[in-house]
Amino acid sequence: MTGSLLLPRLRLRRAFSQTAKWPQLLASRSGSRGLATPQRLAVETYIRRSPRSLIAYHTTTHRLSTATGTTTTPPTAPALEPYSPPQTGLLSHLPRSWVPYAELIRLDKPTGSYYLFFPCIFSTLLAAPLALPMAAPATVVGTSLLFLAGAVIMRGAGCTINDLWDRNLDPHVARTRLRPIARGAITPAQALTFTGAQLLAGLAILLQFPPSCFFYATPSLLLVAAYPLAKRITYYPQFVLGLTFSWGAMLGFPALGIDLLSNGPAAAAAALLYTSNVAWTVLYDMIYAHMDIKDDAKAGIKSIALKHDKETKQVLTGLAVTQVALLAGAGIATGAGPVFFIGGCGGALVTLGIMIKRVNLKSVKNCWWWFVNGCWITGGVISLGLGADYLVRYAQGGDEAESA
């Protein structure tokens, strides 16, 4: 009984070494002593398979092993480059222990500081003709330089706070995975201490302005802390960023001694300029967000770029029109002349239109180029329009004083 059970198994094993004869073997053993159904199934399965694959079966239907003549390796993700200290540029000249902190405040990427500074200079130039007496050019320049120093410091503090919030998200985004906190070069405790030092430095700058500026500027700290949280709960964190980055649009007035609570035209101008800059911030940061749109989707980070990916350019166009209309309203409230409306507002409309038309939202490099250069192109045109209008009105004011 046992021998009769083993005989078909031994014959089947010998048949595996004679694969070319298997069709004949099946045909010749079709009688009562032929292969059992499971055995026949195993052999037929083997014969029908591609010759590139050899599968060994026991006389039951259980597979024992698989050997492939052509091996395929599963696709692997491209290797990401490890961190390497900067070899060129400003950071390469700093002591090695300072580099992570300089990277934390984006010292080598100052575009964010300029975006924070432009609303300050807009409001300073818009407020200068309203001051009594009209602010002198030296005063305007000195005030603008203080704003620039404050913008660099507070932007750095904002970056530090942002990276503290995102320390568990940044490692999952290709562009941010090597930030100092994300890669472990700076601990959260060290970052908190550094944030305190930056805020103290910002306070030192703020105290150089009239005392009223302190009360106008302090509420912005709540927005600085809230922006990183907004990315987790809404698809419109760029709006919160706009509320934060545009705060300087109100500070130029008290910086030149103009009380917004008692001066109706100045208050209206400040409100219009502020909302204009909010629209501008959402516009340029929507382009910026397209650089990370794939990684943000995987990491669960929300952005307006993800929400309105297919209609981005229509949204950008609406934001541009809103920005320029509100900017023109601010000029009307302060009695600005044609130089501002033609040069500042008209120039902004043209430069924004060119950027929206030409930006390639599917290209990271192209989005970055427009984010960086759009800062200077649009911000510069508006500043020139405001500055030229101020100088014209200052010259007219001097002539009127002399004739009187």
C-alpha cells in the first residue's frame, strides 16, 4: 500500500528534470495508473507558465519554491542627499556653531524679511505727507531703516516659532527636512531660548519708535504664533500669514506721530493699505505653496494651493485686482497725486499680471524665481510710486511755505 503511494511521487520528481517530455508523459499516463488530479494540475500549471519562471511543486498543490530566470528589483525612491555645511555664501564665513541658528532664521534667504519690510515702508511713505509738519526725507529714511532692522529680527523669530511647531512635519517634506530643528542640529529647548533672545532684540528696536507704536505692534505676536497652527486646521493659512506679514502697513503712521484713533483719513488709509497687503501676501504665498504641494498633501499640511490647485491662476488674478484696488483706495484717503496712481498702482497691476501669466505652477524652480523676484518687482514699483508722490508733495509743501 505504501509503495503504491510513493511510486507516482518518485516518477513525478524524475519528470521535473525532463521538462521537455512532460506533454508526452501526461498523454502516455492517461490510464487508471495515470497521475492523480492534484499531480496533473501541478504539472499542467508548470507547463503553461512562462519559460522565464520555474516553479517546483510537491505532488500536492502546495508550492515549494520559485526561481526566476529574470530577476526584477522593486523600484526604490531616489536617495536624498545628506546635510552638508554651506561652502559658499554668507553662512560659509560664520563659525560652525553659529550656522544652525543662521539657517533657522533663514539669514541666507532674506526674501521673507523683505516681504515683511515692504508694508512698513509703504505705510511710512503714505503717512509722511500727513504728518504735521510734513516728515522730512531724513526722518523717512531713518524710520525706514529701523523698520528694516525690525523686519529682519522679527522674521527670524517667526521662522523659529514656525519650525518649532513643524518639527514633526518638516522631516517629511523634501524642501524642509534638513532644517536645523528637523535634523536635530538645534533642540526645541535651544530654539525656545533663541526665540526669547530675538523677541528681546525686536523689543529694543520697537522702543526706538514713539511709545504708541508699542501698543500697535504687540498684538501681532499672537498672529506670529498662530500661523503655524493654521496650517493644521484650515486650507487658508496664507490668510493668517497675510494678517501677520501685513501688520507693518499700520505702523508707519504712529511711527511718524500720527494717531490713527483721532485721524480719520489716516485710519482709513491704514485699514485699506493693510487689507491690500493681506491680498498681496496670500497671492505670493500661494505661488510659494505650489513648491511643496505634493509633499504637503502627503504630510497632511493644508494650503490654499491644495484647495484651489486647478483654479490657481483665477484666484491669483482676483487677489491682484483686489490688492491694487485697495491700494488705490489708500492713496485716495491720503490725497495722493497722479504719480502714485500711475506709477504705483498702474505699475503693480502690470507687474502682477505678467507674473501670473508667466509663472509655471508645476515647476518648483519657476515658482521660487517668481516668489523671490516678484518681491522686488511689485514691491519696488509700489515703493517708487509712493516715494515719488511723497517727494513731489514735499517739494510742493516747501514751495508753499516759502511763498507764504
